[in-house]
Amino acid sequence: MNGLETEYNGALKCEIKDGTTPESKAEIRQLGFKTHGLVVYDLAGNIKAKLDGHQLSEEEIREALGKAL
């Protein structure tokens, strides 16, 4: 994800969270994920895409990003 953040020249901000904290576990459940996931928000904070899982392909990630950019 950090590589994509650099590639998108400031148009993308990545935040990787520790999924083991009680707060993060609650957020994971609230978002409907099993254990891991990727959430893409627009500038207004609206969810534009949610991808469940840990082994996401670059193509899946780029498609999700395209929904917000």
C-alpha cells in the first residue's frame, strides 16, 4: 500500500491499522470483515469500496481505489 501511496502523488493516503487491538477488532466486525480487509474512503469520508480478506490482488486494490479517485 505504501508503494501505491507514493505512486498516486499525494492523492492517496494509506493507513494500516493493528488489527489485534480491541478497538480495531470492533471496527473490523462493524465493517463486516472476518479478520482483515481494505476500506477505500472518498475525501468526504464516505466508504467507496470494501474488500474482505488479507490476500488481495493488485488489480482488486487498484479497481477499489478507482472508485474513490
